Amino acid sequence: MYDNRFPGLHRRGFLAATGAASLGALALTGCGDSGNEDSDAKGAGRPKRGGRLRAAFAGGGAGETLDPHLANLFADVARAKALFDKLADYGADLSAEPRLAEKWEANKALDRWQVTLREATFHDGRPVTAADVLYSYRRIADPKQAFRARASLEPIDLDASRATGERSIEFVLKRPTAEFPNILAAFGAYIVPQDASDFDKKPIGSGPFRFVSFAPGRSAVFRRYDGHWDGAPHLDEVEFVVANEESARVNALLGGQIEYAHELNPTTARAHEGKGQIEIVRLRNSAMQAFCMKTDRAPFDDKRVREAFFLIADRRELVDGALSGAGVVGNDLFGKGYEYYAGTLPQREQDLDKARALLKQAGAENLKVTLDTSAVAAGFTEAASIFRDQAKKAGVTIDVKMGSKDSYWADILDNGTLCCYRSGAMPIEAHISQRLLSDSTTNATKWKHKDFDALYQQAQSTRDKTERAAVYERMQRRLHAEGGFLIWGFADWILGTARNVKGVETKAPANTLDWARFDKVWLA
């Protein structure tokens, strides 16, 4: 199946939805449309059955695996969601939608949840049962393994949780968790048959496609599973090919060797948009782009200095320069357009006079600070240069320091004072719990406030959704005023497809249910 027109890769396309420092917290989400099709999915007319779609992704070399619990790259996740299902998955606004779980219900204290499975079968005809779910979650939670969903499942007491019927499970939690469905939708929390182990030779899942072949670092071929609970795919087959360089993906698309190219850059998109040869799909509001200020050390332990930096940023200039205009401005809050986002806060604008006054009040005139950056992510080095020039106008000297692409995310977690940062899509609740609580393992801003932690616990103990949203808004108001994330923009995520590819969802952030969802795509 391998074709040497798709050369091997240097730049890894990390999925990075967990925000784990080691994964580089890559990014995606978004709303947008393809510009010349209907507003929800790229396609018109009745779906047509048949054909093989070839999709090119950056890959992970000879060490690639189809073990869904090890999925870290975009390519891994696209393959995993074709073969396997989760109990829930994220909608376009990052709220949890039922998948293998037909319904869920909490007790009054929100620390026990009853989950009922829908009638679904694995590719070998066996029903998906409560025993399979518990096996899958216990496998993910194995402390000897480094499965990506392990941290997400931490709130579940898996020893106490049990099957209450063939298709029903009682999950016992360690503490009240109002957003428990987010755990079911967690990245990497796929359900596999109990005792499944040989994933690379004959993986069996309950997803819309079944296994045909796999050559790590080269290609994978999957065929339609007619017995899928959500309806059989339109396509006969989907083939995932590895093309690590963006130019290789674009050339293969233009040359007709593939029909779907993942992760294109803004320059490519501009060159081909509206020209008719290929379709460009922009998933708006995708990757959160930020500067991260460490709030536990000088100069950013003074909230006046942090506010001054918020006011130094010309966000439009950063989006235009660092993202080549392919994005929207941010307002120092994560998750634009997601469930619970505090969209009513006024948009922060550049105010150099006020920034200078705040720095003077803080005794930080003629401030010098080092900004860590790296070529580890698109736009990082450009953003650092632009912000350095903006800061100069407020009397701040920024020394830009280039870091290693290989160790950048680990290096900036605890070291330095100011760095470039980005993140993929995740619920706002998950962003808070993973990055902003005193005991969060990827707390890059060192934001540690017991009263803020208490508000998070209050939100998780609040059954009424409107009341819960009000607590999240209070937390975001605090972060907007004095947090450590200077979130200047949200980048578009860009895909390219052949003109005959229909049904590509254009309002699905990457990392969500409808992103790279090939069971709903067809060839016209």
C-alpha cells in the first residue's frame, strides 16, 4: 500500500489535546465554513455509496501503533476513531455527546453515575458490554503504562465501580463531578473488547470501519463495517497514508494521489482558496495561541505587571503577522466559542499609556525580561519577534531566547518567566483542572490560589447547569483580570480536499467527534 510519493517525516503532527507539556499542547477546534459550500458540511446533494478515500496525515514513523490508548498524533487519533468508539465524544462546542453510552444519570451527590450502553457490536459480532468498558478503563488506568487518558480517568474509583447489568455500569467517583460526561469523552478513552491486546495485527473495535492492513509509518487500510450502531459509512474503504511534510501532502492532493490532506499552512490555503482545483476547509477558533507568564516569580508575581503585558499586546498585529491572518483575536481566556466561555467580557485592546503607568506603579520601569520560544510550533518565533517590538513601545526590553524543539514543552513548564504557548481543543473545565489548579500537573503559569481551587470544586458540586455556568464565569473574570495566560489569538485549522469529497464537517474543532470523521464523508 505504501507509495514513496509520501516521504517520511521530520515534523510530528502532535494531537496534544491534553495540554501535557511533553505533547506540546497542539491545537484545534473551531467554527467556520469552507466558503463555497453549505455552512455545516462541505458537500451538497445526496450521499453516494462506495469508493476508497485516501487521507494523508503527518505520522510517527516505524513505531506507530493502532493501540487506541496510545494515540498521541493526529494520525493516531483519526485511525483510532475509525476503528473504535468511546462512551461519549465532544461536540463542536466541546460539550459531551453520547456515543456508546445511550444515557447517563447522576445521584444527588454527583459522586455516583449510572451509565447505560446502547446496543452495539464489535467487528467480530460480540456485543459491547459493561465488562468491556471496565476492562478498557482499568487498562488505561494501569500505573505501569503511559496511556494518554489515564489522568482524565483519575476521578473514577475503578475498584469500586461495577457492572449492574450486561449494558449498565455504576461508576463510583472519588469526589462530586458534575462534568463526569467529559471523562467519558476524554481523548484516548476508547472501548476495546475485554482482554484485547494484539492491536497491530488484528485490532477489533466497535467503530464504523474494520481492519484490513497496517504498515507502521506508511499506511493503514480499513473497510466499512456494515453492522455499526450509528449506520454504515458511505465509503467502501478509507486509507490513511503518511506524508510528513506539508508540501508532500499538498502535491499528492494536487496530483490526485490522495483526496484529503490534513494540516495545511495559511500560505498554501491562500494560494489555492477559490481557485477550483482543490477545496480549502478552515476550522475557525482552533489553536489557542498565548504567552504564558509565571505568576509565582518576578516580575510577573505582581499583577500590575501582568495587566501591563495584557495591554501591550496588539492582538490583530499578532494574528496577522504570526498566523498570516489565519485566525481570530483572543481575549486572554481559553476556549472561544466553547461551552461556558465568558463571551460577554469586553475585548481587551492595546493601551500603551496605561501599560507604562502600571509598570511605573509596580516599580518596573525599564523592565527587561526573557521570552522563551522555539520553532516547535507554527508562528512561535514570529509571535515572539512581534511582541518584542510591541513591548519596546512601552519601554520594556524583551530578549527572545530560542529553545530546543525536542525538549521545549518540558523545559518551559517549570523554568523561565515568559514563554510562547499553544493548546488544542478541550472543555473549559478540563483546561482549568489540568492547568490552573494548585495541584495541576501542567500548570505552566504557576497560578495557585486556594479560593480559585474552591470555586472549581463548587462548580463540580453544582447540579444546576445555569448555576454552574455562573461559577465558571466568576473564575474566568478573575483570569481575565489577573491570570497568567496572555491569550492573543485562536488559529484556524486548515484542511484540503479533492473537489469530489463531500460531507466534511466544517464546524468541528480538531479533537472533536466530527473532525476527521470519515464515516460521514462520501465521494461524489
